[in-house]
Amino acid sequence: MIRRIGFMKVVCVVGLTGIIALVGAMQVSADGEQSVPFAAALSGTAEWDGGPVMTCQGEGIASHLGRTVSQCTSVLDLANYQLYAECAGEGTGFGIPNINTVTLTAADGDRLVLVSVDLACEIVQGTSFHGTGLWTVDAFESTGRFAGATGTGNLDGKVDFSTGDVMVNVTGEIAF
């Protein structure tokens, strides 16, 4: 009987330790305090009528979402279409500042919304651009497991309006 109590003590201690570790890990995730790497590779189609708004839709793969569909809207600051030092090595040297909203939707419907402030460098006059910028998570528009999420990173996108093709790569970190 003494051996049996000793064995039961060990089982209880191991079990209790496991439960404490699990609860602690769940709390860190629920609080959103721990950042994890995030990456997405997206491709699709883009439309632009020459006005201040460009739209796109596509699909791809994203960390923590898996296969995802994407939608984006870019608000272009056409009043500041001009030569930029950052664009000197690309195409015409002209660029358009813009704000992008990229919505990634997972198969279960959860959405992660990223907002980036970019500079799109013109590669071929009026038809193709290469944009880079910094994104943050829009915690209020994100839903499901991403509601209240935070995060930052880099966005790199290319669009060719002569073919309608768009490609976007996103890297950084998120906490959710």
C-alpha cells in the first residue's frame, strides 16, 4: 500500500505540472502577448481605371491561415505622383504613395486585415508598379481568432495592369 501511494503522488504531481503548463501556454496565446512569425504569398488579378483606387483579389498561402483568399484596396495619392529617390533604380523613377488594405480570409472565415503605407515605383509608365511598405494589423476589422490581433512587418507587391496580374508577399510578426 505504501508503494501505491508513492506511485499515485508521482502521477498527481506530473499531471498537475502538465495542467499548469497547459493553462500557462493558453493564457499567453489568449492574451496575445507572444508574437509569432507571419508570412503570406498571394497572387491574383488587379483592376485600375486610372483613378485614386485600385482593387485586387486573389489567393495564396499564409501562416496561421493556410490557404487563403485575399482582397485588397489601394488608395493612391495621385497628387504626389512624382520622382522619388527610392524609385531611381526602378523603371521611370516616378512613384505613387498609397495606402493598402489587404484582407486575408481563412477557410473557416476568420479574417486578418493588414494596412500598409507604401510607395509604388512605376516600372512601365501607367501600367506596372513595384510597391514596398510597412504594414500593421487592423485589430478592429480582423475577425475570429484574429480579432484584436497586433503585428507589423513588410509588404512587397508587384502589379501589371497590362496583364491584370498582381503578386504580394508579406513578412513580419503577429500576436493573436
